[in-house]
Amino acid sequence: MVPAPVVLQAVGALGKLLSIVMKIKEETTIFKRTLEGFQLTLIALTPVVNDMERLNHDLGRSRDEVEPLITKMVYGTNLVCNCSKIQWFNCVSRRRYLAELKFLQEWLLTHLSTLEMAHSVRDKIETKRDQRLNEDGEVGTVSILVLPAPDLYLAWGDTDWYWTWTHTTHPSFPEVAELRSVCWLEIRGWIKTSSLHSNQSYEAYFVFSKGSKTFGFDKQAVEVSLKVVGEDDDDQKQTGYLEPKTSPNRTSDAVETSLLMPEVEPMFEVKIREDGLREVKLGEFSTHAEEDKEVQMGVHETKDLWWKGGIIVQGIEIRPK
């Protein structure tokens, strides 16, 4: 006859084993449900992204905005394939992939929603561009040209939820825009070279200041750019941080951290001006007699779409090199 203590130990071990099996079964069910939901998300996103691609092609727009979404969708497709190979008893891999599926699905849906909003306001850029270029004054009348914040295009700049406009006593920047919070950052400005003195080299600077609650710009790199239309080899782009860079701390989850945007080596430097404002060089260009070209300038972060805010946009200043 088996001793009672041995029987009790066996029953206890069997109970623990049954508990483990039930937990694995529950985790497997949750995992399968999450995986199926993620697959449905990919299926639903595919025609929407294809339509955006077609629209961009028809209008001659860059596919840079859609590219991150497509890249993540391809990654997600491969992730689904890897998930389907997990054995039922492989709890570690299942938990890791589960966290990855949840994070990636949230990223895709958030990015798509923002991208759709951005496409809906795209026409506003062209309207602002035409308005700005038609406002340029007499030919060759200034050596320093300032575009204050109202003369720039700010994505959702007319929405109080994202931007707050205030007046200042600064002679060059009488009205400024404080960024409350956005994930899609897009600031653009345009000038005609004919509005500046001819036969001279110029530099363009994005001028801003730090608000009381600046956040996100120390972790999320932005791109600054300058392009002279018609000069295909003169597309100047640099990436860097508007605030001193710190390590990402949005999450302590290793899986989520691995999916964050890669850190970049800063290519530009934020400098403090004599008036206390900050500036970043966007690029440089030259003017020539009897030439009138369009110069496009901007500050962008439309790829990783992490929330950021607090900077105060003063404007863009163009001055002799």
C-alpha cells in the first residue's frame, strides 16, 4: 500500500501540473485571438495603403510618408509567419511575440489614423505655399528675410488642440506658435530667390524657443531640410534633436523598446542666439541675377510619430552667409 504522504505529494504535483497546463491553454487562447486580430488588421490596412500609394503617384507626391507604414506591415507579415511556428509549450516565445503583436497593432492603427488626417490636410500646404510666394515683395530689396510663424505652414496650425498662438514684443517675430502636442510634426516655408539681393550666398535658419513643458524632442530626432526647386542635386537634409538627446524611456518592456525608432547621430547643432532664441541651420543657397527660383525649407518628423510638444516656433530667418 502506498503511504499517505506519497499519495498527497503525487496529488499535489498533479494539481500543479494541471494548473500549469490550464495556464498554458489560457495563454495559447489569448495568443491565438491576438494573432487573428492582428491578421485582420493587416488585411484591412492593405487596400487603404494601396489607395494612398496610388493617390501619391497620381499627384506626384513622395512615398516617404507611407514607407514606414509599409515597412511595418511587411515586418508584421513576417511576424505572423513566425508566430504560426511556435510550439504550444514554448511559453517564453509566445509571451514575447504576444507583446510584439499588441505593440505593433497599436502602432499600425495609430500611424494609419495620423496618416489619413495628414492626407486630408495636404491641400492646405499648396494653398499656403501659393499664398506665401505671391506675397514676396519687390525684386532684390532685402539682404535678410524673415518668415514669422504665421507665414509658415504648420500642420494643424489652425487647431487650438495642437497649437497656441500668442503675440510677442520681438521685432522680427511678433506672433509665435507654441506646440501643445502632436505626433505628426510638419513645418514648411517658401521664398523666391528674387526677393533677396542677387549674386550672394545665403543661409536659412529655423528659429524657435523652449517652452515651459517641452517633451519628446530629446528622444525623437527631426529632419530639417532645404531645397532649391530645379536643382536636383541640392536637396539638403539633416537629422538631429531639438533638445539634448537622452535614452528612450517610454517603456521598460524590452520588446517594445526594440521596436522604437533607431537612435541617430545628430547632424546639426542647436545654437543659442544673442536674443536668447535658438536656431538650427536648414541649409544654404545662392542667388543669381536674372534668376528667380523657389526655395523650400522645413522641419519634419512624420515617420515614427511619437508625441512631442512644448517648442515655440518663431519662424525662419534667411541671412547672408
